[in-house]
Amino acid sequence: MTQEENNQRYSASDQMVISAAQQIKDNEIVYVGVGLPMIAAMFAKHTHAPNCTIIIQNGTVRSTLFPLPAATDTLGTQTMSDQLTSLFYVDCLAQAGFIDVGFLGAGQIDRHGNLNDTVVGDYRNPVMRWPGSGGANDVISFCGRTIVILRQNKRRFLEKVDFITCPGYLDGKPGRREELGMLPGTGPSIVITDLGIYEFVDREMVLKSVHTDTGVTLEKVKSEVSWDLKISPDLEDTIPPSDEDMRTFRDEVDPEHMWVGGRRRFMRRQEDE
């Protein structure tokens, strides 16, 4: 199949979402925010993880399928839900160790998995201000492991984020999370972008696979990182989505085409502008 035919069959954003969804295991409890994490979690529930439970940060608990929402609190997410609780309640569940996986997007990430969703530039005189943490800090601080999904470019993949909204492995030294009261074994476990997949080795991001089927090269991945990126000795090509994956994604997960290329259809501003 030619590169042009691949691009018509699926996009880099499709690859990103489906690769992220594959990190969720059946029967796991997953704490997600709206957007790319929600799309990935919904795809997992439609396919290989039908028994996973999805917890939305406003306190909605779902073990059954529901319409893909455009926000965290909708009639679709609430109707026939298992529980309608609160942000405080689900954060307490995470702190008590009941949530297996956290699933987050981010504005910026650094080599040690710290996330920034607060400001670009100086905190008191920022170039841009994002909405902030919401429940994201709680997710990465208390869930068993955290999956991070975001589009990759050099402005987002920094040596050091401008502000730590959500703590990854901080300065990368052993025990830093535990010193701040976070449970051992928690933290970011994998990062999926529209270019590749990263794992953490000794609390630092290491490139694990490249989305070569979408035309991405290793040189392209390295050019969109602001530090000397470590490459796994077992670097591989990311497994592309199947035709059945794409049918499920388009016809069952998002039949209304609410999300195009991983963005809400009505959004005027592109995430990577």
C-alpha cells in the first residue's frame, strides 16, 4: 500500500488515539478527561476492553457505553450511569488506590514527564494562559499509572516545562515523587503522540516506536523534541490500525464526527497554532 493510500485510510491523529487506547486493559478502572483521552478510552471500551470502567473528572462513573461527549458533564454521560458523584469523591478513590489508570492530555511535557496546562512563559506575565489543572494533578499524582496523549512539536516537548501543573518525575532523581507524598510506583508510564510512542526508563522519556506507516521518520521525531532524545535499542515501527479499527472508530465511537483529526469540529483555534 502506498503512503498516499495509507493517509486516506487513516491519519496520524487516528494512529495516536488508537495506539493510546491499546494501553488500556480489560477490567481496568480508567480516569479520563475530555478530548483525546476520552476518545481513546471510548475506543478501548468498544473493542478490546469492554469491561473497563470509565470515570470522568466531574464524578460520573460508567461501566456501560455512552455517546462520545464534547464536555465532561453532559446528559449523555449522565444517563444510565453507575454513579453521579463529584470531583472530590473520585479523587478520593484515586488517593485510596482504587483507580488503575489515569489518562491525560497536556499543553507541554518535558523529558521527565512533567506536564504544563497552566501558562506559557512567566507565571505572572505569561505569553498564554491555559485553563489549568482541573483534576489532572490528582490523576497523575494518585492513579496507578498515567497515560499521556498529545500532539508533538518542539514548543510542547521541552527540556523543562514553564510550569509544573502535573508532576511527572520532577527532576528525574529517584524518590522525588515519594518525597512529596505520592505513592511508590505511580506516575507517567507512556506518552503517545502523532509521531511516536515513548516509555519511561529511569524516569526519563525514551522513544519506543515511530509511526512510520503515516510517513513519520526518526529524524522528524527528533526534530520536534527540545532535548537530546534517548532512543530505545529496540526501536520499532508502530503497529498501524486495521480496517476494522478504523470502521469502529468512525462508525461506532464517533458516528456524529464530532471530532475531526482529534479536535472538536466546532473549535476555531487549532491546538498547535
